[in-house]
Amino acid sequence: MSKLTFTSRQYPATRLRRPRAQAWSRNLVRETRLTPDDLIWAMVLKDGKGVREPVDHMNGVFRLSPDEAVKAAKEARALGINALALFPYTDLAQRSSDGAEAVNGDNLMCRTAKMIKDAVPDIGLICDVALDPYTDHGHDGLMKDGIILNDETVDVLCRQAVVQADAGFDIIAPSDMMDGRIGRIRAALDNAGYEDRQIMSYAVKYASCFYGPYRGAIGSGDLLKGDKKTYQMDPANSNEGLHEVALDLSEGADSVMVKPGMPYLDMITRVKQTFGVPTYAFQVSGEYAMISMAGDVGAINRDRAILESLMCFRRAGADGIISYFAKEAAELML
Ligand code: PBG
């Protein structure tokens, strides 16, 4: 018969459950905070007026026309969101092999930026620098005989960056992964008198399947020929990401980004711990789709999954998170 009573029991001296026992105590020992200050709202634009067009696989995300984007910017600011990252849907008629629409100072991105800045001057505006919304082959650079041309592409990106600065964008965010573009874009901005504009480099950007819904959202999905593996990083690599960050910082980047987000939290931590510079994460379209679909069928709690995922970016070391959930998350924090 086993002995059920002990005269002397061994008690653990340390009980981690003690500080977890009450809400007030958990609040005191919480190591990380998530506030609307940490969020950048990713927003997809489409030409027109009064347009709110649902994006496939992204329940809750709409392509917005410029007037609707202005309304959304006001709502975002009222919720305490500091910045928006804009992305354009471009239909086939405006696309070309050289992506010339990217350098049209009157394009959808530029027109919308001006309208938002007029209506909500104190919100930060971030723009991608890359050609994929504008090319008829869906690649981020110029293509010749199936090869993405590096230096020729950077020439165009420099012009694109200046056009975007002209329109009022505050943060120029090259997402193209061409070599040497940060230094050249910095020089182009400075030469044009825009030494005040920040560069947020998509430095650690992987060739990822998680961009799927985004490519549909901007109209590139069906156009893309092949993949982006000759310029975006191999998901198997980690040290290479630090190398990218080191180069981009040496060329003048003010901040760097890791993208996608959730499967790459290790990279956020490594970048933040190694360089200590402003480090952003992008919770990309495929991550949005996974959380929102699982939430919508009741497999997980949508609201809690949104907030937990965003908190985890902060815990990993991200200063800010670009997310399509930003507005929904800020509302949940009210
Ligand atoms: C393009 C770009 C991409 C995203 C942002 N900028 C996709 C790509 O590189 O193919 C992805 C965003 C998302 O999936 O939400 N340079």
C-alpha cells in the first residue's frame, strides 16, 4: 500500500505561478507592451471613387479608392495609429514591361498620398519602392531575357523614390531586394533636397509563399512569371539576413524590416540584438489570411489571435509592425 501522507514535504522555493496568480500581478510583471503606437496599417489602393472592393482570401481587407483611403486615414489617426503603408492595385492597361507608371508623379500612390497629407497632415506615410505593381511580368525589377537587371532597375527605383518624396511620402521603403539600392536612393533623395525623408529598408526579405494574397490584391498574381528567388532571400538562410542589414545600414538606411513576420521571428530578434536599430516586421498577407480564416471558421479566436500575434512581434524585438490588422487591432485595444 502506498504512503499517502508525508511528514516532511519538499516545497519548491520558487513558484512561478505566484506572480501569475492575479491580474494585477500579471500586469506588473508583463515584459512587453503592445499599443496602437506600434502599428502601421497596410492598405491597398485602387483608382476610382467610393470604391471598397473586398480582397480575395483576406476577409476584412478592401481595395480603397483615394477618397476612401482619406477616410480610413482619419479613422486610423483617431485610433492612435501613426503611419500607413500604401500599396497600389494597378490594372493591366497601366502596366508595361518597364513599369513606367512607377515614375509617373500623378499615379494612384502619389495622388492618394497628397490627398491624405492634405486631410491628415500628422500621419506618417510609407511607400514601397519596387516595380512589381507596375510591370506586366509582375517582377520587382526590369527584366531582359528572363534575367532581372540589377543596376538598371536601381536607376528606375531612384526616380520612383524621388517622385514618391515629391508626393509627400515620409518613409521610402525599398522592397525590391536589388543590390546597392539603398545608397543610390539615399543619394537621389538628398540630391533632390529630400534629406529629411527616411529610408526603411526591406533588408531581410524572403522569397516567400506567404505573399500570395497580396499579389492578388495588387493585380500581380496571375502575371508573375517564375519566382523571385534570384533577388529575395532563401527561407533557409539567417546569417545572410544580417549581411543584408549591415550593408543597408552602411548605405544609409534609417531602419530595417524583416518580412514575412511570424515564421521569421528569429530574424527580428537577431537583427535587433545585433544592430540595435529601429527594426520593423511585416505581418504579410498570407499571415493575415491564415489568422482571419482560422478565426472566421471558429478554429481559433480571431480577436485574441490578432493581438497575440502582434504582441509576439514586440516580444521578438520589433519596434513596429506593418499589418493589415492594424485598424482592427487598435479597435480591440480601445
Ligand atoms: C513587392 C512587395 C511584396 C509585398 C510587399 N511588397 C510582395 C513580393 O515581394 O512579391 C508583400 C506584402 C504582403 O504579402 O502582404 N515588392
